[in-house]
Amino acid sequence: MIAFRSDVVTVFESALYRTTSTLVHTSGLLLLADPTWLPSEVAAIRAEVDRLGRGRPFYLLFTHSDYDHILGYGAFPEARTIASEAFVRNPEAENTLEQIRKFDDDYYLRRDCPLSYPSIAEAIGQDGQVLQAGDAKLTFFLAPGHNPDGLFTLIEPAGILLAGDYLSNVEFPFVYHSFRAYEQTLDKAEALIRSGRVRLLVPGHGDPAARPSEMLRRLADSRAYLREARATVQEGKPFPEEALWQRYAFRRNQASYHRANLELLRLEIENERP
Ligand SMILES: [Zn+2]
């Protein structure tokens, strides 16, 4: 379904995990990020691209390589692809494809597009790297922490920030890669938000945010979660879990992510000890 629409952007929200797929449509550019989930949902995004696309350069961007964000790749073979250099080097590429096959088997899903790991035309390796795409300027920031190959993309002049799996209002930080890196990535997000350049923040799951106060609230929530996790692991303080589940609704699913976060942080702190 369409969760948000303006003159220049349409945000699709999947029925699954409130995952977003974002289509930016300015007069000189079509840019699609993370087209995903059910075959009918990917087909609806494909139809919208066909409806809008005439005569504009068309880019397909991946915010990171988690399987739910790349599985629609095969439906857009004509697009010029963008992702981070770490995405290109991903040593888990084959495992990621296997997760997609497993998901499709679990739900007896049939897809008519071939499945492959995205081949990337524009690989981004540096903070502040800029790409002129049609009539838009894309500025990139590496965003590791959730996973190793995340990428923030600021699209100007529209002021859209594609945040990947950060700053969601329906998920606390899911840290698969590194707490340290996650904290540094949030610092980059804060600098961007405070710069006034972001007019619409689109997270990978949940609602887009247009108000700076809402963006900053999500930032504060993420930081509070990471701080409480550190207090639990380093100082043995009990994690305020009931408060967490009042804030995030999908406890039966997300409890395991919370436990995995604490486990990863334990390992990370052990490994950082001299
Ligand atoms: Zn995700």
C-alpha cells in the first residue's frame, strides 16, 4: 500500500514488517530504494515505475544488503544500481540469497523474476560522496552498525533522507554488526538532521518523519536504547524491558532481537578489552 505520497516521493509500505520501498520521482529522475516483499507488492511498485518512468534516468538504490531489502532486485533490470562498497564486497551474499529462497519456500511464493545478488554500478566508499543523478544531487554517508554495509542517502533539493534500518518508530536498534559503529552512525544522522537539509526521513520500517522534532525524538530513543544496553552489559543494571515493550508493539517477534543485541554487545566489549 502507499503510506506516503507527495509531488516528488511515494513511499510504499509492505504488509510485512512495515517495510518501506521508496520511489523518488522528480521531473528529471526516478530513484527507487529497496523494492520489496510479496510478489504482488513488487509488481505494484514495478507498475508505478512503468507509469511514471518515461524518459527519466532510473536508479535503483539499496540501503543495505539484508535480504528483505534486496529481494525485488530482479524486477528492475534496466535500473542503474547504487549501494555501498561494503555491499559489493559482502561475504554473505550467497547466504542472503538463500534467506530469500527459504522465505519464498516457507510461504509457497512464486516469483517470475530471476533471483541474484545485486550487481552495483555506483559503489559508494566515502562519507560525503556526491552523485549527480538526473536533476537531483545525492549525498552519501556510510552507515554501518545495523549491518556492515548500510548507506544513508540524502536526496536534494527534495531533502529526502533514506535511512535504511535506522531511526524507525517501530523498531529499536537491531544491531547485527557493531554497537560502536551504530553509535557513530547515529552521530552522522544527527549532524544531517540538525543541518536542516532533511525534510523527510524515510526509515526502512515504519513511518516516514517530516518534523525535525520527530526525527530528533527517534534519535534520542535509539541512543537511550544503546545506553541502557551498555548499562545492562557493563554494569549489570536490569534492562527496563517493560518500558521498551510499551514503546515497541511487536514484542513476541522483537524480544529475540533484543536478546541478540545484548549478546553481541557482551562479545564486543570482551573483544575491545586490551
Ligand atoms: Zn530491514
